[in-house]
Amino acid sequence: MTDSNDKKPAIPMKGFRKGDLRLASYSRELALIGLTLFIVALFSILYPYSFCSWDNFNAILRNLAFEGILAVGMMVLLVSGEFDLSVGAMASMIGVITAWLMKVAGWPVPMAVATGLALGALAGAMNGVFVAKFRVNALIATLGTMGIFQGIALLVGGPGITFLPESFSRVGQTELLGLQLPVWLLAALALVLHGFLAYSRFFRQLYYVGSNPKAARLSGIHVDRMQIFASAMMGMIAGLAGIVYASRIGTATATVGVGAELQAIAAVILGGASLSGGKGTIWGALIGVFFMALIKNALIIARVSSEWQGIVLGAVLVFAVALDSFMSRQKE
């Protein structure tokens, strides 16, 4: 067996045609960019004062930071061929646990944040072990842990933990060049993860694992370890999303992540990822997140009722999954 860190896969990866996958990903990204520009142009004409303004654009970016952080983590996980339905509940749980450690237990802010991130990584790794080692279906495993994490969030935080330390809240509310720090944090995280996936030999293995795990295993890649690693990273990023949101609003809410996992999955699939794994880019995830946030913002400005907003966003999710299924069949 070869060492995956010292040598590239020894045999060609069946089903992993790098050029074809990149072309498919870029095509979907370009199509989504075109659709996004069309929506921007349309609503700029229909609502020139309320939609086409810096304040509204700033609000879109500020509100998408939470889902954006989840989405870039989900993109890494989907590349490895897995997904996680518990990330929204995990973000809620880590947010309230971190807040509880700061306010009730009296821990210093840096120690509480570090502990929260570590617990997120541990929770994600637990999901990875269930899926990779015990071969539990990812849908069943993460659906079960979603209920566990949401229950813990409600037990620890109740409806929410308010009046968090000023030193903690100030970080999330600080503005740089007119944008709140969570937006810059999302950009930095996306840049780092893009660099890892594009240029790191270790992270590139996730594409091989997601595209053809059997061939990846034969080539010397530790498939189970890579999947557990990707799940642990997703858990830590979900914890980061929960902590950042709590810092931005100064309150840790136990239900902030409800439904966020589906929006993250829809965004990354629209941005070029696939439920079958092996393809996708971080920039595609960001485009998908911005598109979803733009749709929500446009519906609010158009004064569409919350019920219809749910219907539209649900339709976008179904469309994203159907598109992924169609493109997967076209490659067969």
C-alpha cells in the first residue's frame, strides 16, 4: 500500500474525469451567475429604491454569513461523497454551549470559543464514524444526531442565552470597510478552503474518495479516515457558524439552525456540487449561497408572505436535487 501523503494515487480513478467534472461545474456556476444577474436587473427595475441600494446589498451579505459558513463546509463534505443533515442543529448546540460557558460557567471568551469549536469537531467526527466505520446511511445517521443536537441546544440554552459578554459580541458586530466581521470571516474561510481543495494533495484526495471510493482505497487512500476528517471539519465549521451568529446578535439562540442544513445543501448543489460526490468548488458554494440569499431578499422586498417564501425556497431545493440527478444520469 502506498502512503497517500507521499505519492499520488497509483492507478487512474475510474469515473473521475477531472476535466469533465471541472467543465460541468463551471457550466453550472456560469449559468447560476447569469440567473443571479438577471434577478438583480429585474428587481432593480421593479424596486429601484428599496432593492438597488448599498444598505440592501449590505443586509444581504450580513444575513448570508451564517448559511455561507455552513455551505462552504458542506461543499467540502459533499466533495467527499457524504452529507450532513445535523449541521443546523449542531450550529445551534455549539452556539448555546459556548454562550453557557461564557455567561454561566464564567469561562474566558477565548477558552469558551475554543472549547465550542473542539466540541463541534468531535460531534462531526462522531457522524463520520457512524457513516464511514459502521456503514450507517448518512441520511439516517445525521437525521438522528440532528434530533440529539437540537435537544441538547434546547436543554442548555432554552429559548436563548442573552446579554453575552461585550468582548464577545463586539467581535461579531465590528465593521470593516462597511461590512460586518462575519462577512469577512466567510470570505477568509472560503479563500483558505479553496486553496486547500485546489492545491493541497491531502485535500485533493477528497475528490478521489467522493468520485470512486473503491478505486481510491485500492490506490492507497485511507477512505474511512478521509471521510471522518471531512465530517469533523464540517462539525467545526458548523460550530463556528453558531458562534459567529451568537456574536453578531449578542444572543445564542437554540433554534437558529433549524432548516439551515437544507438551504446549505441546496446552495452548494446549485453551485456545482453533487450528492454523489467528487465535484464542486468553494466559489460555486458562495455563488449558490448568494443566489439563495438574493431570492429570500427579493421575496421580502416584494412583500411575499412567509408561507409563499417557504414554498419558493422548497421549490428551489427540489429543483437543485433534480438538476443534480439529471446531470448525473447524463454522465452515465
